[in-house]
Amino acid sequence: MKVPFRVDLSGKVVAITGAGGVICSEFARALAECGAKVALLDINYDAAKKFADEIGDNALAVKCNCLDKADIERAKDEINAKLGKVNFLINGAGGNNSRATTDNEYMTPDLEGAKDFFALEESGLKFVFDLNITSAFLVTQVFAKDMVKTGGNIINVSSMNAFSPLTKIPAYSAAKAGISNFTQWLAVHFAPCRIRCNAIAPGFFVTNQNRGLLFNEDGTPTARTGKILNATPMRKFGEISDLIGCLLWLADDSASGFVTGTVIPVDGGFSAYSGV
């Protein structure tokens, strides 16, 4: 891939969770292009393996259940043996679930058959919180042990939902707000260990997870897409490449060495726009 600018990440060993997905696989490509050794962790090993093979010799695919601490520790042992100690972690595993998503934006008591707030499933709520919050907590517990004595870098993936909750997805919005808060907590806690902790908060990007919400089967935009673009001053969805510059800046200790505890929006102005 073509990176917007090049930083020297030789000597960096990066563990990236959720690396079988659209965003974090591109993160892996960019970091590898700048000289890092990258471990692509995902519960979907085939997806991670596909991207690791495309990246080349400095990439390793590792099957990992980020909700199973013993499996995370096994993954860390594999990475340590093949690539070395991890000094850079990206917590990218996350997502939403239909069991924690309402059909309508607003409560309408007279509308029968719609899945409203009261119909949301407890199992869905717990799944979304585990997938986003618990996974980041457990993965950081395991991998930060490699960094405590030598320093390191942790980047979490937050969301626009962390700034202002979107309609229909209460669990995901709350979980991403938790990721932002957890990022700040980690930054303070690990500051004496020279471990920087920041988060990137993407605006609206088309991914495999949200494509069905943004486009109809015939490829036309949904009503939700119209609302999103109307609330995004740049009037477009982001491209994954739009995230890479922010990633590389945070990855480079010489460029952002005094930056920790931040949550950086990359959103085309969405978080700055009041609607009027």
C-alpha cells in the first residue's frame, strides 16, 4: 500500500486485534510498510491469514479469542516466540450486534411489531460490551506486560458514538464511550512506565459490519446514509486511507512522544457539527 508519509517503525512488534477486518487489516499493512513486525489477531484465522500473506514476511496471523484470557496468553506466547516482545498494541476488536439494536430511532408506543428498547435482549447487551470493553481490557492486561519495563504504545479504536450516541444502537454507543474513558485511564496508569495510550475515533466508514445499514441490496443509499452525510460537513464517507496518517503519527514516538490520553476524531467534521 502507499502510505501518506513514512515513519521508522523498525524494532516495533505490533499486536493488532480485529485484524481480519477492513480497518485493522489496513492498519497492519501501513505499519508493516514502515518497518514494523505485525501480528494480526482475529478469531477468524482465515481472514487474518489472508491479509498476513498479502503483507509478507514481517506479518504473522494468529487465531485468538479476545474474550478468553488463556487464549490471549497463548497468542502472546506465539508472537513472542516468532516476532519478539510486543511493544505496540492496537485494540481493534469490536462491533455491534442486532440483539442490541432497535428498529426505530424514537420510542413510538402505538407502533406494533417493532423491536423497541424494551425488546432488546440482555444477551445482546452483554455481547456488545464484552466484544468492545472486555476484550480491550483482557488483551491489554496480557500484552502490556511486555511493555512495563521498556515502554510502549497502545492505540484503541473508539468511535463517533463515544462523543454523541447514535440512535438505534445504545449498547454499542455506551461501549465505545467506555473505550474512550478506558483509554484515558490507561494513559494515566501507565504514564510512569512510558507507555502511551491514545484512541482513534473514526467517523463514518463503510465496512462489512455496517454496509447493510448504509446501502440497500440494489446499492442505493438508505435513509440513514442520507442523515449521516447531511451531518458530516465534508459530505462523504471516509476512506480507510484517511485513518492512516493519524495512525502513523501516533505510532511514531518521535512525532507524538508527549501525546497520551487523547481520543482523536477522524470524521469529516461530524463531531464538530451541531446541525445548524
